[in-house]
Amino acid sequence: MLPSQRVLSTSSTKVLGARYFGSGGGSRGARGHGWWVNYRAGKGGRHLQGEYSHLNIDELRAWNDAVFSLGSQFVYMDIVTEPLHQEEGGKDLDQKRLVIELASEVFPRATANFIKLLEIESDGYQSSTLHRVEKKVGLMGGNVWNNKGRCHESLRTPTSLTSMLQDEKMVLSHIPGTVTMLSQRVQEIDSRFLLCSEHAPHLDGKAVAIGRLDEASLKQVQTWESTLITHNGHPSTVQLRISNCGVLDHEPQESSAA
């Protein structure tokens, strides 16, 4: 017994003991003896591996492949890296192309909105930026109107200035490379989207995934997500601007993003 516990009541001793040794019992901790070894080995299930430990990415990818096989359309975005400081100006701007496959058969309305925003010259994706970096999740874009999101005017609901009705089923999983439309309200989307660089299962059932990046484009997005210097989630040294975008007439053989 500790010296400080000798003069305390039994109940006080129990409280003090809990403070010294933790609720899990001594050196084992709440997660049990040897938890770190089990965690590194991928054991322990939800208790150690987390809420989404039961998900198998290969199975989710196979499901997504089946959805895209029903019918898809390819689009592109040319991204220019612009320096935000004058001393870095004068150099040739680096440009990468992102190729996106849209599940147009399963999501006809959502993909139509995305394509229309790619094709229009004003209040569309052209000249907008990938304005936010969510570490270990992806890159956000789509602020096309007054630094906010707004869907194409032909699809806008009568009760909203910015959103369209979205009641298509959320059947795609947010595995790495998924392109998803963000939703502020239930069954509504606008122009804002997220390019997933990592597995984001917390978005399943909340955001409307409508497409996927090809392999080279995914690697480029992962490079930006992991290397860009940010302040409060926004790039602070360079700006990723969409210089050109549109629809591809045929399935590309390879991407020029690398």
C-alpha cells in the first residue's frame, strides 16, 4: 500500500488506486496485455483495428467494378500548379491531367450535373481550384460560385439557389480513387466534390460517389495530398487550378498525370 493511502478510507483508496493504475488494470491498460503486438499484426477486430476493420477493400473494389461495368463515361481535368508567392513566379507552370470515369448509367442525374459543370465556361469547374486538402482523405474542389458550390442551373430545385435533388442510390464505396459529390443537406448536392486519396468508409451513405480516378491520376492526387503544405486545410504555397476540363470521346489508353 502507498503511504498516502494508509490514512484514507476504503472508498478513497479505490479511487486513488484507479488514478495510479488506470481503469484497465495495471500495466495492461484498457486494451489488454500485448495489445500493441496484436494491433500491428492486424488482430483484435473492432476492439483494436477500429470501426471499419471488417471491410475488405478488394471486395469493395469488385463491387464498384460491377457498377461501372453497367455503363460509364470518361471526363478529364487539367490541373495547373500555380505559385502563391511572387518570388516563385516566372517559371513554367506544371500541368497534370486527371482522368475520371463516371458511372453514368447508375447515376444519370448526378453525372449529368458533373458533366454540365465541366462544359460550361462560367460558373463551372474551369478556372476553379482544388481548394482544400483533407489529410488521409483527399482533395476537395467545386467552389464555382462566390466561393461556394452551385449545381448547373438546369437541374436546380425550385426551392434552392444552389442545390439539386439527388435521390439516386448510394451504391459505390469510397475506396481510394473514388470521386464523390458532397452533400450539405439530405438528398441534395451542388458542385462540390472530393477526390479520395485513401479509403474513406465514413463517407459511405453520406456523400454520393459517382466516379473514380484512373491509376495514374490517383497516384498524382495521393502525391498532392501527402506533400502540399497547408494552413487550416488550404494549400499555402501553391494553388491547384483547373485550367481545362471536358468530356473524352473514348476510353483513354493511359493518363498523362504521371
